[in-house]
Amino acid sequence: MPEPADRRYGPAPLPQPRGPLSAAVTDALRRAPHDLPASLGADLDPADPLTDEDLQLTLFLCYELHYRGWRGVDEDWEWQPTLLGLRARAERPFEAALRRLVGSPRVPSAGVAAGLAELVAADDGPSLATTLQRHADLTQFREFVVHRSVYHLREADPHSWALPRLGGAAKAALVEIQTDEYGNGRLDRMHAELFRTTLGRLGLDTGYGAHLDAAPAVTLATNNVMSLFGLHRRLRGALLGHLAAFEMTSSLPNRRYGNGLRRLGFDEVATRFYDEHVEADAVHEQIAAHDMCGGLVRAEPALAPDVLFGAAAGLAVDRLFAAHLLDSWAAGRSSLRSPAPRSLSMPTTVLPSVAGGPLAGVA
Amino acid sequence: MRTDDTSEPAAATITPYEDGPLLVRGDFALVTPDGERIDARRGTVALCRCGKSALKPFCDGTHKVVDFRAGTSREG
Ligand code: FES
Ligand SMILES: [Fe+2]
Ligand SMILES: [Fe+2]
């Protein structure tokens, strides 16, 4: 199969399996498209779907075929019916777990934008941002960046799935946001590219999907929730709600992330991704709540509960993610599956002087 | 009362968002009192109207922490 000459943007190599289901899927993907046994995943009943390594990786393996694909994997797998069937069997417990986690948020009489504001105001999760700003050491900050790289290297892509499914005001608003996310069409301003620069500044591998093996289930779940909403038209309300919640909880934490990196001695090239988001997302959050979600619900009033479900689900999974990092660090553990993230061989001059100690162990 | 003339759209619009900033869209320039250009960095900008942003004249989301309240049309 054709392989791109430039591998920075994917496809990523297949990750290591984490259990019987992801092992069966990765084995199958290495071969020509063929029917999977109907029994595969038939008895799927994970105790906690959101933190189940095998289930979350299986979902990620299936979803990625719709983004950049996998290195060496036949592109016809994307629409292989029995693989789609397996994905549907894996999605059922995942979506059910999300609905159990957040219930059905009430739509206030003041409207969906007010409902989003209430959800965000009530979001009292553990403050990962404060920890990164004030206390995290370089190893911990690098771990945070490794987790987030799974999303940020394709930043905005999952929500673009909504574009052809919308018309009118909601579509115009989504385009207004995505235009900015994609740097107004300028490669060096694309948010994914700004993040690539931050990764490089931290001495980490900048390749698309480079850190998948290090990312635990809960990190994959923060991504899979977007893919679930993005790849099902019926969940378009949830997808827009997810984006709105994301934008509405971004400006203030990003200021803290940037300050944390500055505290660790990094320069404005390293912090640009975070600094940019303070300003950009202060714009995006208004458009997302009022014009995009408000516009969708004016056109399709029945979608209001879905918008709030998507927002609440995004916030809840992000709280689980934050708790995982903070709990791991409090216990003196790495929050990654493999504690040494893939590093680049960087000339030491690009790293700040304070990097010598903490980096020594992970170089 | 609607005062817009939709047959001839304005080159730029300024929209107050509820309890938040003013969004400016269209063909505009942000300038200092001396006429120097302030780099807007994006097509649509949010201007702080709560007075508490650390990034003035732009909004940085601080209005939410200070419980800023303001409507979306002419008051008084
Ligand atoms: S209006 Fe947003 S910070 Fe002032
Ligand atoms: Fe962004
Ligand atoms: Fe954004």
C-alpha cells in the first residue's frame, strides 16, 4: 500500500495490543481485509469501559482508520463490515458508560447557552492546571504533554466531522472557530503545528501518534469520546456540545499551563501554543456557546439535551483524566503506561538549563 | 426595533455577548490612540468589557471568575 514520503502527519505505526480484543484487531489489520469471527467481542462487558485498556485501544484502532489510518494497514479496512460490527459492539458499553456518568443534564428555560454555562461553572474537578502551573516538575510536565499529544497533533479534526452535517448559523459558527484552529490556512499557525513545536521544545518525539503506547485508557477515552460523537450523525448535538465545553474551559487553564512552562525555564516559542489558546479560546467560547450550539438548537430544538450531554460527557471524562494524572503523581508514580516517553535526540542548547536533572532519567 | 439594513451589510460588526466580551468581525483595524496597529492575530476578536482581562484590550476569559454581568443590547 502507498506510504507517504513525509511521515510527520501519519499514519502512525500500529500500537502494542493491551488485551485479547486489541490483539485480535491489530493481528487482523496487519493482513489483507477479511471477515472477523462474529464471536469477537460478542461477550464484551468491561467493568469500567472508560478505563479498560483493551476496550479503549480497540475503539482507538477502529476510529483511527477514519482519520490518518495506520502505517502498513490496507485502507479498505475502514469500511470492512465485520470490523464496523465489532466497533459497534465496543461502542455500546462505551456510550452507556458515558450516559451513566453524566445522566441527562437539564435544559434550563434560559436556553442551551445558559445550560452550558451552568455545566462549566459546576465543573469542580481536581485542578490539574494549578498543579502544572505551580508544582509540576519537568518530568511531570512532559508526561502531561505526552498525554495531550494524542489529541493536539490532530487538534480540531474530530469536530470537523460536524461540518457537512450542519447548515445555517451553526455551520457558519463552526467554520469561524475551525478557521482559527487551522491557523486561517497557514501551516505555521495551525494549532496542531504550534503544539508540535512545544513537543519538540520539550525534547519529545513530534510524530503523529508517536506517544500512543504511553497513553493509558483514560487518555484514549478523552479522544474516543470525540470520535464517537464525530462519527455518528445522530450524535451531532453532543459533538457540538463537546466542542463548546472544551472552548469554555480553555482560556484560564491555558494561561496556567504557559506559566508552568515559564516557571520551568522555557521560552515563548515553547509556550506559544498555550499563550495562543488564552486569547483564541476567549473568542471561541462565545461563538461555540451562543452562535454554534444556540444556532443548532434554534434550528433543531430537540437536540438541546444532546448538546448538554456532549458537554457534560467531555467535562466528566476530562475530570477522570485529570484525577489519573494527579493521583499518579501524588503516589510518586508516572501517569504514563511506559514511563519514558519517546524522546528526540535534541541538541542540549534548545533545552533550558534547569532541564539537566529531571531530563537525565528520560533522555 | 431592528436598525440593521440588511441590503447593505456593514463592513464590520461589534456584538455584545451575554456576561462576556464584545466580538468584532469583518473589515476592521485595531489601533492605538497614536494610530499604531494592534495585531489582532485572528479575523474575529473578543474585546474585554469587564475590565479585568490581563490581555487588554482582548478578553482572556477572566469575566467568568469575576461574575461579570452585562446584557446583549442597549441598556437604558
Ligand atoms: S470580558 Fe472577558 S476578560 Fe473581560
Ligand atoms: Fe486550538
Ligand atoms: Fe479553540
